[in-house]
Amino acid sequence: MKNKFLYIQTFGCQMNVHDSEQMAALLAGGGYKLTDNIRQGKSGA
């Protein structure tokens, strides 16, 4: 199975950061791995 990567860029207050962390946790359950590389997050490579 191909690796799935997730890139999240968060703007705004600490609640936005919290929401981003919650989304990352939910998607990690679906096999996504968090990355700091926006291109890797877009391409899924």
C-alpha cells in the first residue's frame, strides 16, 4: 500500500492549533502520517 502523508498549515489562535492537532490525530487513524513537507503532503509520494 502506498504511504499517505498529511501536511497541515495552521493560522490564527490556539484553538486553530488545537483543531489541526485533532484532525491530524483522526487522519492518523486512517493511515496518514504527518509531514513538514508541503509537496509530500500534496503528492502522497
